Amino acid sequence: MRPPVEVSVFLLSLLAPGVLYTMNNIPAFQEPLPILGLGMVILGSVLLLLLLAVRHKTKVDPLFYVFAEFSFTCMVGLINALEQDGFISGFMSFYIKKGEPHLSTAYAVMMSYWEGVVHFILFLTIIHRMKSYRNLGLLWVGSSIAHQIVLIPGVVIDAGVSVLCSAPADSLHIWSDNTWMQLDVGLDSLLRWCHGSGS
């Protein structure tokens, strides 16, 4: 018997602390280029494990993979927030120094908590529902856009060029937001939802 897909995604997301702790304690992984390369390898490995987890399904929505990858990155965000507030240590200091120093600012820590808790729960719920998740998706799109509206100007003002480090993740956010907005969401169903009679 296979576990439900959302359980597989949850368990894969729990690999993030171990990966970050390992990267933080191996000096060879603490330079910008190895951080970038290892980040790509890790996200590729998570994608491969996701493909293996859903190989028995005949049709999988492409947004499933996006939400599942973002679930993994939500755990990274939560670990960052917990470390910046002093609850844990030894997980993100290498990345804050060499990768994205703006993640130690107050607005980024608060957004890391938001991403690590609210977005993580949203992603797991969306993955669980996979067929009827439009309302939750709209909530996520709005939250994601608001997140980027606050983060990008702050990063540009504070850190300048380091904004390019998060460009791949930002482009994935933009693609998934755009894909989401192009889904067949009729005006009638949206109005019913706004008036509280829809689900």
C-alpha cells in the first residue's frame, strides 16, 4: 500500500533540515557557485523523488510538481525564520552569508514564517484536493503576489545584485501564478464564491 501523495510530499519536505545542516557543516558547499549547483541538484532530486512517488498515477497536473517543490522550499523558509530568531542554529548561516543575505532582514524573516506555515499548509491542502483547489489556489496566488511585492523592492534597496540569486524561484512563481490565472475559472463561479454561496 502506498501512502497518499500529500504524505509523500510532507515527508520529502522534512528532508530540508538535514540537507541544510549538511551543507552548513561542509566547507566545500559554502561558496556561491557550489551553493547554486547543489541547490539545483537538490531540487532536481526532489523532483525525481516526486516523479517516483506518483508514477502509479495515469495523469498528474503539472502544477502538482510546482506545489510539491514549493512545499520543500517552504521548509527551508521556516528553518531560516527559526534560525534568525535564535530558536535553532547551524542550518542557514552559510546561505545567509554567501547566498541571500537579505533573508536575515526583519521583513524577510516574517515572510519566511508566513511561507513556512501558511503556504506549506496551503500547498499540502492543494495537493490533497488536486481536483477542486481553485479557491485555495486563488488565495495562494494573492499571497504569493503580495509576498513578492514586499520582498523584491526590499531586496533591491538592501542588497542590490543579490536579487538575481532568487530569480529562478521568482520566475517559477510568476509562471505558476500566470498558469493559475489562465485556468477556466468562470465569472459566475467566482461571483458565487465571493457572495459565499460557492465552495
